[in-house]
Amino acid sequence: MKNGLSIPKISIAIQEQLTQMDIASWEEYLTGVAQVVEPLQQLLGATRTEISELVAQAGSADNTNDLRLINDNAVSAATELFGKTRSVPMVQELCTTVRDAIAERALELSCRKLFFSGTYCDLPLALLAVGSDGRKEQTLYADQDYLFLHGLGSADSAQSEEQMADYFGMLGSLFAAKMEEVGISRCSGGIMPVNNDWRGSLPQWQQRLATMFLFERSDWEKNIVNLIALMDTRFVCGDEDLGHYFGKMVRSQARNNPQAMKQMARTVSSMRLSKGFLGRFVTEAEGVHKGEFNIKLLAWMPLVMSIRLLAVSVRIEETSTLGRIKRLGDDGHLTEKMATELTDAYHIITRHRIFQQIKRLKRIIDDDSYINPYELPGCEREELKAAIGWIDELQLMLRSRFSMMASVDHILLPRL
């Protein structure tokens, strides 16, 4: 916790304060503490109730219009919650939990539509999320980052392999359309089961992974981007036996492939930051975003992707960024100081991203990825500058770590 303000330390601080007071002062002081704590407890209870109600509504929704209203209400609730708490994790939990329920219902409605049109397949299916959804880090705006993992047909199945592939293709198309109607935009990178590359059986996915690990020149960029996305795979709904361990399998195969880890490390550690000479912000020199920088590309993504790589490399299965940082610190892969700084950096940068999303909701800005650091109050500007500096240190550590691994591999692996 920032500044070491853990619950035990707060308790000790209160006790120390009470040792200096008489009975009347004790009563007045504790009443004041209660007046601060009780509204926060009420807010927490109301948030839990609201999440439960929205999830229940999603589970019984009959159409995408109802689901869109639920998503809009979730965004409104998350915006209000952020205004009262400035809590990044609470906003992420609300948005991710409700959208999981929306996605599950959208998939059910898609299956129902196909069934009543005379198209059916009894193979097990799991819906999996990647990206921010896979990390349980959704905020006010989200796009579709999903894949299908389905079972294999038996030898005596009445449906051919081609028919089953056609079914899941139609289902993926319907699902993507319904999620778009709900207000969850299509993924610009095509990570959706409407696309053939993002649906398939376990053997098909294993073949895709094998192809990705080849890192052929013609598809190098596509393969590395897809592999990095798969590192955050999380089971959302459907057949648990089929989908629950898929993410672990992907991360294990990547971790056990030295070339894959080195290629991802090379990509992640070379990502640019908005950090120039003497730590100054690097901003756009001209155009509509003159004086601004893309906080998503030049701060948030390098942090999230660097932490992901480090966590996967040391067998941490947690997918959330904050959870990964905590485990990395607890297990000694990061110093306590660095873990605290990176946790703070994540909160600082993501808070700014949510503030920008709120401005976009209010139609103050069109693009929530850009921010002008010189419009921030001085303390916030310096805080953001420090956060980017901590990410720079993390990238330096990764370059050193994976360069050393590459040197060891060069010595130990036989020449081909």
C-alpha cells in the first residue's frame, strides 16, 4: 500500500493518538473516525449490490437492447464510483464483472438464434478473453477481445468437421454482432471469434501456437502480437473443463520456448516511452495532438506488457497487472521499492486514462488516448513523470535480464 499505510499501521497510529487523550477526547476522536469510515462502508455495500443487480439483469436479458442498457448503466455506475473513490481496481472489477455477464448472455442468445434457425452443434464450447478483459482490467470503454475454444467431434458424429467449423463460424459472427449492438466495439486487431484465427479446437490452437513459435519473417509481427495477446487468456464462461487451463497451457509453452521469450522481450523492452532529455515529456510536435502524448502507447502499454513478460517468465499464473506486480514482489523478483513504485505507476497512469475516458463520455474530447501533461497541476505532472521513469527502469531491467538469458542460451545450446 502506498506510503506503507497498511491496516496494522493505521491501527497503531490511532492507538498512539489515543494515548494522548482523555475519555472525552477519546469519544470525540473515535466518533470522527466512524464518520469517515461508515460512509465508505455504505458505498462499498452499495457497489456490491449494484454489481450483483447488473449481473442478474444481464443473465435474464432477452435481447441486445436490454444488454446495451445494462452496459450503459455499468459505465454510469463506474463513472460515479470513480468520482467518489478514485479507485482504479474498483472500477475495473465493476466493468469486468458486468461485461463478463453480458458476454455470457450474448453468447447464449447467439446459440439460441442459431438453434431456432435449425442450426445446432453439441460440441462443448468455452469463451475466453484476452487483453484488458483477460487481465480483468476493463474500464469505461472496451472492445471485443475474445476467442472460442471448442471440443472435437467423435468419429460417429452426425456432423462433419466442415459442418462444425461452419457452425462455430456462424456463432462467432453472431456473437461479435451482438456484442457490437451492446456497445462493445469490435477489436481493431481482429481478436474476435468471427475471425477464423480466433476460434478452434485444442489441436487447432496447438498447431497455431507451433506456427507462431516459428517466427517466420513474413508473419513475424502478426505472430508476436498474437502470442503476446494470448499471454493474458482468461476463462469467461462455457465448458470449464475445456477452457479453464487453456491460458496456463499457452503461457507454459511460451515460457518453455527460449526464442519466444526473447522475441517478446525484444518487443516489450524496446517500446517507446514519453521520456526525453532530462526526463522531459516527449509530446507531438504538430497536428491535432500538438503538445500531447499518447498515454496508452507511451506509458500504459509498456508497463502492462513488461510486467506480463516478467510474470510469465517466472511461472506466475495471475493475469491482472497489479496481481502480477504483487506476486513478483512477494516472490523476490522485484525489490519491495520497485514493486511499490510500479504499483503506484499503474494506478497513476490508469487513473489518468479513466479521467480521459470520462472527458470523452462528456464529449469534451474525441480521443481519450492523448493527454497534455502541461495542463495538469504541477504535483500530478511530476507524479506522472516519475511513473514513466519507473517504467524506464523496468525496461532496463528486462533488457539486462533477457540479454543475459540470450547469452546463456548461446553458450549452452548446440550450434545448428
